[in-house]
Amino acid sequence: MPDENVNIPPAESAADRRRPTIREVARQAGVSTVTVSRVCNEPDKVVPATRARVEAAMRSLGYIPNLAARAMRTQATRTIGILIPSLTAYPNAAVAQAAADRLAERGYAMLLASSDQQIQRECAALDLLRTRQVDGIILYVSDQTDPQVQAGLRAVDVPLVLLDRDLPISADRVCTDHAAAMTALVARLALLGHRRLALVQQTFAIRPTLERRRHFLAAGLAAGLEPAGLLPVGLVPGQEMAAELGRLLDDENRPSAVIAEGSRLLLALLHACRERGLTVPEDLSLAALDAEDVAMAASPEVSSVVRDFGAIGRAAADMMLARLADPAAPARMVELPSRFVDRTSLAPPAHSPGGPPFSPA
């Protein structure tokens, strides 16, 4: 039995705990209170060694800056909103992580929101980020042509950095050059002897999808392919992928090479090939766009057009920080490269459906 004479002190309440002060942090770190304040508000203006010493003192004492009070004084929260279409898509997550890491280096936090590629949720997320008083927003939009999205963006009163979208608003942009890599991929397929190519995409009204389709057609014609041999296949979002891909592969005049955009489509195409006993690349040459997570795990590894999503996230964060430092500067656009990586999923076609043998131009 427990000893009834033992005195157990009452649990300390939140009211009993005294918050450490900025003066105590300054004293422990051996700096002035001005320096502590600067570490909290403008960390990039403090030399790294001093900043590290102050941050160590803050952690040791359990000091937490009063962000609400600071926001009232400075009209800045040092928080950046990031709006993406999907939290589970590899490219979105990679961009958001890289942007968050770069922002954290400058003392900014990230507030993440996802639209799940739904226009109503996207507009609601924009409103939510505004009510949270973020200093700026980095975002992908799900449909660059939607009037409601465009109106919502015009109503935003903080800096915007658009990720690979063409929108009729004044904002900084980080875009990708989609032409060179797509041209290299199509030229490679033409050189191997393919004359009937399919580009399979979901029909999103966004710059990467539209640009890739345009350059796919242009590159095919430049390589000497007939227009009838260039097959852009658009799947409506939410449409049953397996059925549509099955119709493409079951056609007696099916393409000898297929390019799939995105991890979901590449995975669905690999399943469709397996169900039909089609072997890559013996029966079908296969390439992918923005699907490195699946492409590198497939056997054989799938030839791909790839982008450096880390570089995109860092560029977006740097552009936002530059905008916050100079709000009146003209809007800027940077264009980062994509590249074609040739692996073992491409080979000469096993058959030449219809027409004379193909000779590369």
C-alpha cells in the first residue's frame, strides 16, 4: 500500500510556469536584446555563429517568440502559403519540401494547402491562406483557364509565385522548358524506327500538359512522321484509366511506342501491358513524363523526361523572398530545363503497322 504520509507536490499548472523573457535569452547568449529580436525577425541579417548561439539559448530556456504580437507590429507573419493540387503526387511533394527547406533557412514557415484538383477547394484554400495572413503564396493551379480561379487570384493582396502556369495576371513565375526534352524523346523514337506514337495525358488545362502536347506534335513532324502517326490521347480526369488504355493497346493498329504523363498513368499503362502479355520494350516501347518514382522502380527502367523538382521549389522560394524584399520590382519569370533520360524501355518496333517501312528523316 502507498505511504499515506508521503507529500506529493501538486502538478504545475500552465499559469504557474513563467515564460522566459528576451532579456534572459540575451544574457545567456551574451548578446543584446536587439540581436535576439533580429534573430527572431530578420535571421538572415545576423551572422551564422551569433544566430546559432542565440537559437541555442532560446531552446535551452524554452523561449518562444510572440508571433502574433510581432505580426501586429510589422504586418508580417514570416509565413508563406504553398498551394498544390495533391499532397500525394511525387512532383508536388518534392517542390513543396524544397521550397519549405529554403524558406526555413531564412526564418520563414510554410503553410501547406491542397486542392485535390477541385476548383471549389482551390478557391477556398486561397481564401483560407489570406485569412491566415501569409506574407505570400507559392502555387500550382489545377486549371489555368477557369474564370473563378483567375478571379480568386486577382483578389489576393499578397505576392504570388506561379508554378508553370500561364495566367493573365501580374505575378512572378517559375516555369519549365518542355520543348527540348520532348523533342529529344520523339527524335529518339523516330530514329529507332517508330512511326506510330501515342502521348497519353489527362486533359488538365495547365501549361505542362498543353506545352508537351504541342511539342510532341511539332517534334514528330520535324522527325518526318506522318500526322496520322502522332496520337495525342486525352483522358478526362476521373475517367477509368484501365478501360481507355485497354482500348489503345487492343487496337489492331496500336502504336508501337507510348509516352505516359505522370506516375498514375505510367503505373496504369504498365498494368495494362502485363494483363495483355505485352513485354517492354520487345512488344511496346514505353517512356514517361514526370514519373521518376515509378519509372526507376519498373523493370526495365523506363526512359523519361525528368525535371529537378528540388530546383523548382528552391527557385520559387528565392523568387518569393526577393519579391518580399522589393515589392515594387517588375514581375519576373525564370525557366528551368527538363531533360530526356534514355534507359532500356525503348527499342526498335516489333512490327510496322500499315504502310511502307519507316526511314528517319
